[in-house]
Amino acid sequence: MQLRDALADYKRHADHPTRFPGERRTTSGLFSGLGSRLVHVETDGSLRDFGYPLSGLWGVERSRFGVRPVGDESGVHWFDEGASQSYAGDGALVVTEHETPHGGVTQYDLAVGDGHVSRFETDADVELVAFVHFQPDGRDTLVGQLTHGDAVEAYHAEEHDFLASSPAFEHVEGRVPEGFDELLSEGEVELPRPRTDDCYEEGQLSGAVVGTVPFEAGAAAVGHLLTDDTETSREDALDRVRDLVARDLDDLRDLDDLRERTAGQVEGAVPDHRESAAMRADIRVLSLLSGALGLRIAGPDFDPYYAYSGGYGYTWFRDDAEISTFLFESDERLDLGLDAWHERSARAYCRTQREDGSWPHRVWPFDGSLAPGWANARLESGDDADYQADQTGSVIAFLAAYHDRCADDDLRADIEETLASALDSLDDTLGDDGLPVDCQNAWENMTGRFSHTAATFLEAYAELALSDLGSALTDRAAERAREVYEGIDHLWSEGRGCYALRVVDGELDDRYDSAALALASAHRTYDRLDGVDDDRLGRLVRHVESVFDGLWHDPDDSDVKGLVRFEGDDWRMREQSSEKIWTVSTAWGANAGVELAALLAEHEDDRAGEFADEGRALLDLVLPDGPLCTDEGYLAEQFFDDGTPDSATPLGWPHALRLATLATLDADDAFDGE
């Protein structure tokens, strides 16, 4: 996001009650991009690239499409936000239906590798007007253009972006962006700006392009390709972008062929039952957020200036490894055919481990290098409190589970070496009392000794102890798992009937925390190792009940309802006076309910049915027809009380939680007879 665009959004939303001005929101619209591109298609048909973290290329920052009658050089009808949108099939082909004064226009958007094509169909006697503003190398200054007849090239240094159409542009030219006086004015500047006649070279010193495209037999296509000129020559890039638009214009006339081509981008297969659509949506979202190495961004980065957050377009090893575990468990239960995903994830974790056995706070998914972050204490001088030990625990849990099924002997050896070093690191952050030492929490906003971190340690040690790795590792892990199991008692708050958010300075901070719901699945794993005793089962039951009751929020202002993140959460509240509902927390509650139900059932405890029902009730809130799922089928991170979605959309973590919860219910024959 460039400063010009951020300032324009700031002008629009400075006084908005639920929008944070200056962001590049994705709470409406759909994404295409199961390859190296991640392209957002807004409901007005405009495009914007969000794929830099996945590919290292920036692409389109601003765009706009519209139509005007043939021969009329004025009065462009730009598509507006009133269009209807959907996916065609299970892939990422986005279909947008526009209504214009001249007739209906259907827009198809599909990212293909590092290219993207927008195809338009209409019966009206109009021509297409396209405005596309590139940001090569993340720049909107010091950018140039080259015109190649039927194609345009925008470049800064290494990144060269190409634009072409089919039929060929009737007219195409560069346009300058807003000037200083326009940026500082109170009013919003409409784009594209009018042509500047007094400085002929300005159009060649910008990433903005405007072109008109005729419709041929009712169809037209505009495509763009992102390249690194150290890897792709100009001649090859021009051939590819021309082929992209010409081929797709032909394919446009047979939607079945287009659907088939799109389906070829999709990995995995979901069995048929009542919630197949939700599962397919989850796999699509996790595909969209994944890079070639197998690392995922947490969500599309809506706040690149860190104005209201620390950014989302990075790989956190907690989120990513939790997602990997949920995918692995779901695959084991439903035979989804995601072996390639698991293998890529395992290789990526082995590759990105630090010398001390831990993993850094955040990395760039396109190459695994260190990304900006605030929890890199192990890379800095001073104490280690600003380190998120749960990330290392989450990676261990996935690698230990996957190791036994890995068919590649070399990778198995790499995993074993990685786990041996990771076990040393985890031991180094375990206190003598069986609790993790002071560190940052899962929500990254405080330090202490957290129930959630303890849950990840219990899960990691138990999973490692249960693996088929050598006894030197498994016996040691089993001993540590027992220490953590006993140490968790120090977190119990009898007065509130829950495991506390944290211990800080020797005192219990016994606020309810949705992250502490991770104790349910961690104890189910530990139960396979040593067995959970009756007293602990009783406390787990009280804990989950208390957290459900304490964090439940059902505002009067809308249909949304669910769990808030933790008591006293005041992040991203804008004008709201109470905590916001989080999809992660609600989905975590659903997962905890069914995991605890399964654990109770394994102990022949009659309370299993009650928690299965609680889990299903929370799950209903994040299913496609639920109030916490957007009209586009995405799970946004948060919701305001008035029903407005906010923050990263779609967020990978709740989608993975939803998939795993559905898989657990399916494995327990919850959908028999449907």
C-alpha cells in the first residue's frame, strides 16, 4: 500500500465508527490466487495484489474497470460496489456480476501462476476502460514505463510488471498519480486522474496505466504478469502475458473448460456430507494464504504502515504449525489427500529452525528469511521474556506427529535432527515447577507464564513421547510431559473455576482467556501417553464451562455472537466500549468442546454429550450460514457488535480450526445418515 492510497482512505474513513482509516481492507470481496499471486477482487471489480509475502513481487496497488458506449470518449461508467460475487466451483475463479446503464457485464478473475487475467462478457455495445496502477519493487516513485504496442511494462529495478489485453488496446497511456496539493486537500481525488498535457514525459514516469479495450463477440480480457527481470527476460514476459490474455479469451467462451482448469489448481479432496462446502472453503483459504515453500501468511496484510497493528502478511510459527497440525489431523481422519502440504510444511520448519533449536517470531514465507517482529529476544541482548515459546512447542507437536507417517527417509532424518534440537530449546524454557518460564503470550500483548503456553508444551512433549523416534528422545519427552502435567496445577484458580490466563510476578492473573481452551486438546493427547486422572478431568470440565460462560458475548446490535478473546481485551475497539468477538476464539471454543467431549467419552464419562453439543453450537456460529462468516464465506479475525467484520480477512487460523473440528465430528460419526 502506497502513501497516496493510505491518505485517500484516511480521508474517506477518518470519522468512521468501525473502520480504521488508512487501511487496505479485505472484509468484502474475494481472493483469487492458488499459485504465486494473491489478488483481491473487490465487489466493484477492482483488483489489488496482496501476494508480496508469498512471492516477493508487489504487482497491482490500485485499479478500476468500467465501460462506455463505443465512440464516446466521455462518461465512463465505472463499476460500483453493488455487484454480486461468487466462486465458480471449488477453485479460486471469481465471478462478479455488474449492472450498468448500458447492460449487464460479467467479470471473471483468475490468477494463473504469477499472472492474473480479468475477462469481461457483455451484450452491450460498449468498450472496456481499464485503469491499473502497478507498484514494482513496492514503489510508486522512481517508476518508469515502456510501451510495446499491445502491451505495457512498468518497472523500478528488478521487478517488471506487464499489462496486455485481448483484443489489443485501442488506446493505452500512462497517467500520473496525485500531486502534493491534491494529497493535502480535504477532498478525495478520483482516479484515474485526467491526462496532463503540459509534461509529456510524466506518463512514462509512473506505474499507472489507462487503456481502452474493444469487445469482440461480446468478450474482452485484460491480464498482467509480475516478473523479476533477473529470472525472466522481457521477450519471454511479453510472450507470456500476450498468451495469457489471448488464451483466456478463447477459454471464456466455454465456462466448463474454465472451471476444469481452475479445479486443477485445487489440492485435496473433501468427502461428501452436510458440511462439505465449509471444508472446501477452508482448504481454498489455506491454499490462498500458502507460499511455494509451504509457509503461510496469517492473513492478507491490511495494515502495512503498522498504524493499528504489527502487520499480518508474515509467517508466525505458532499459527502456521497449528494450521499444519489441524490439516494433518483432518487428513488422517478424512483422507483429504494433503500429503504434499504436510511434506512442504515439514521441510520449511526444518529449514527455518535457528541454531538454538527455536524458531524466530516471524519470517517471510517466500524465502523463510527473518521478517520484522517484536518477539525476537533470542536474537537480541537482554532477557528472553519477549520470546514466544509456544511457537517452538507448536512446531514440535506437528513434526512429531508427521514424522511417523513421512515416507521420505531423508526428510525423516532431517525431522529427527530438528526435533532433537527443538527439544533442547523447549527444555531450556521450562521452569523447575513444570511451567514455561516468562515469555510472550499467544496474543502477543503481555508477558508471563501462561496457561496457553503450558498447553502447547504439554502437547509438544506428549506428541514427541508418543512418536516412533528413538527412546533417548521419547523417554525424555515423556518425563517432561509429566512435569508439565503436574505443573499446570499451579495455574488453577479455584475461585473462578478456571486455569488462569497467566502467573505474573508470582500472582495469578485469573482472567478468562480463550487461548487457555487449548488445554482440552493437549490433555487429550497426554491421555494417550499416561492417562488423565479424574481430578484433572473435573477441573478441565469446570475450566471449559467457565471460559465459555465468561467470554460469551451476544450483543443486541446485530446477529453476531460468540466468544471474545480474553477479559479486558481493548484492542481495535474504535468507538465500541466492550470486547469484540473473535472468530479464532469462537472456533477454538468449538474445537475445545468436541475435544473435551472425545476425552470424556474415552473415560466413559456421561458429560461427553453435553460438551459435544456445546462445541457444535459454537461451531454453528462460524459455519457458512453462521453470523461470524462473511457473505463471501470468509472468517474475519474480529467482529464489531454491529456485525461489521474487522481485521485480517480471511484469517487462516480459524479456518483450520473449523476444518479440524468438522473432521473430529465426522470421525465420531456425527454425520451418520446424512
